[in-house]
Amino acid sequence: MTKNKTDRNRPIKQLQGRERVGLVARKVAAKMLGRIIDDKKNLDALIDAEHGDYAYNALIAKDRALIRAILMVSLRKKGQIDDALRQVLDRKTPKNATHLTHSLSVAAGQILFLDVPDSAAVNLGVTAIAEDRRTSRFAALANAVLRRLSREKDQILANQDAGRLNMPDWFFKRVRKAYGKTRAGKIADILNHESALDLTVKSDPDKWARIFGGIVLPTGSVRFVPSETVSAMEGYDDGDWWVQDAAAAMPARLLGDIRELNIADLCAAPGGKTAQLLAKGADVTAVDISKRRLDRLTENLARLKFTARIQIADLLEWQPQTAFDAVLLDAPCSSTGTSRRHPDVLWTKTAEDISALATLQFEMWNRAIDMTGKGGIVVFSNCSLDREEGEDLYAKMLASRSDIEAMPILADEVPGLSTAINGQGNLRTLPCHLPNPNVRLAGLDGFFAARLRRI
């Protein structure tokens, strides 16, 4: 199946000690990659400390970190990895050999993109395949393929269109239709790079930018490349800041001066927007359907020394006793705008998912409007890049109700992002916005936000 069959007969190094432990980590990574790609499982759910994958959580922190790194590169660079493997295979692997495919992808991702010696990646990858009854008959093939890949990787990578390869065809076509070929290419390119960390700070963003060696964005968020875990960073225990992408921090600001107003934050967990509203002096009711997620929100608010009313409810059924002065609805969506941070999204969602979610969002948006008193403001937002969940939904909402009016977003409300205001007066941030010579410090999550007034 490979052009260089002599590699099939090269001996595989016998693994001992720490190498055996590393082998376990790679086996778990391949299994988890299969759960994401084949079963459409969410990566964050699989690595959750309490409810995540059992085999993953049974490993020590160092091995869990390795698995996370392998999975992130296997998903972020999936198109390139698949293309590279095609180039070193004479023909496709059997259709039913999905675990073989994922095992090869895990090894190839390390060879192509991670700081792992090629020899170790090959030996560990081949051994993992040889020791699994589902794939053991392909051990010689894997040996030849991975050795050839390690020899030819520089040439292969040099000739790849990374951005285009790593974005699934169905999604690239939708992005190109929505934003044009040039901008779609820019979006695809920046998704190939890890993002920095954004913080919303209670005060003095310049001070926190100095502390963390970062920058203050025009929107006021602090951005930097972290060198330690979030919980170990200065200011965490004191509740001086919280992690929140700069784009995600924008919708709450569109409510304006909300001091002492009665505000509902719908689909509130994990609480970043709730914290923003509380910091601005609002009286906030945080609503979410998930008790577990609201427990997390409560813990986050406690660290930040904030308090809100907590309501466990399905907002499609919940009937508040009084109308709210304003409502913020950050609706569940396809999350395609967050695919730079969460590269599993593009491989677990489909066009059909987007349509179903847009239908749900329309229902939720209607309920949010119903909860708002006359003259009250509703800000709707989500982290999707798709027009069906944004611009098209907004037009449908305006056409469907006579008791609302548009409240276009103004340039001075979104510093540094005036170009993100579209022709409808909505906010549409893109991953390629806020360019920076350091690509790690560039970009935003893709977000849509629209503002309406009840009349």
C-alpha cells in the first residue's frame, strides 16, 4: 500500500518504562479522537474533570496535557494530516478501519506539528496499532507509512494550502458565500493558529496587560499568551478578572447604562456576561436550563465576589413574575465562530445542525422579547459565523413582529470594531478582525449581536 515497502520490515523498538506510559496516552488520544469524529462528541465534555472520559481522567496531569495537545493539533490540522497520509498511502485504508485511521492521525499529527522526535512518534504509533486487536494486522503498513511521512514531511507541508485543507468543504462553501472568497481565505488561515487568552478585568486593564506581558485591545479586553494555568495566575483568587473572548464581551456592553435596572441573562452559564452586567450595577437574574452549568456559574460569581438571582428553567416555558427592563440572550448555536479555540466544532457540526439551531434560536428570541417590558431592550447574540443563525434570523424576526423596532449599533459603542457593524446595524465579528503582526495576538471569535427595542 506504500511506495517504500522496505520500511515494513524495519524492527519496532520495544517500549519500556515511561515510554509505555506515553503509549497509553496515545492510545487514549486515538480513542477520544474517534469519539469526536465518529460519534460527534464535544471535546470539552470529554476532558471535563468530573464527567469526562474515564481513561483520560485516570491519567496524571502530564499525560492529560499531552492528550489535549494531540487532540487539538489532530483537529485543528485535520485536513493537512488527512492529505499528508493520502500522499504516503498507495490506496485508501478499509472503510471499516476507523480506529486505524484515528491512530495514524494521532501519530501523523505528532510527526508533522508537535515537538516530538519522529522516532518516538513512529515507534509509539506503530506499537499502539500493533497492540490493538482491531488494527494489529496493519502494524507493518503503519511502520512503513509513518517512517515515510517522517522523511517527506517538509516537502508535503510546503506544498499544502493549510487554511483551505483544514476547513471542511461544507463549511468553507458557506463562509465563502457569506463573506466572499478573500475574507473566507483570511478566516481559514487564522483558524490554523492557536489563539491567545482574553480577560475581562474589573479595573485598570493597562496594569493587567503589564503584569501578563500582553496588550489592551481597543475594546478594553486584555490579551496575552499565557505561561501558566489560569487558576495559578495573579488576580485569579482575588476575583480581579475572568476569562472571556473579546468578542463575547461585546453583547453585554450593547445594553448601555444599566445601573439598577432589572436584567435577565438568558442561557447565562458559565457566567461571563452575567459578571459584566453585575459589574455595571444591574440587578441580574441568571437563567439556564442546566443545574450543573448554573452550579459552575455560581462558583465563578463567588470567586468574582458577585451575586445574582439564579433561575433553573427552560426559557421556552419559564414565566417570570414581572417584565424585565432589558434581556440579554446569548443563544445556543453551532459555535462555529469559536472554532479557533474549539477546533472540534467544524468536525462535529453539519449544515442540518445549523438549520435546527436557527429554528430554536428564533423561538428563544421571541420568548426574550415577551419577557421585556415596553421600551425595554433585547440584545440577541451567538458565536456562530453562519448567516442563517445571524443576519437571516434578524431579518426574519423584524418581519414577524410589529411590537419591536431596530436599535442599530453605533461605531462608538464598539471601539476598534466599526468595520464589524454590518449594513443592518448588527455586530458581526470575524476571526480575521483585529489584525496583529503576532498572529497569536490577532483575531476574534466570530460573533453576531443584534439589538431591538420593545414598543
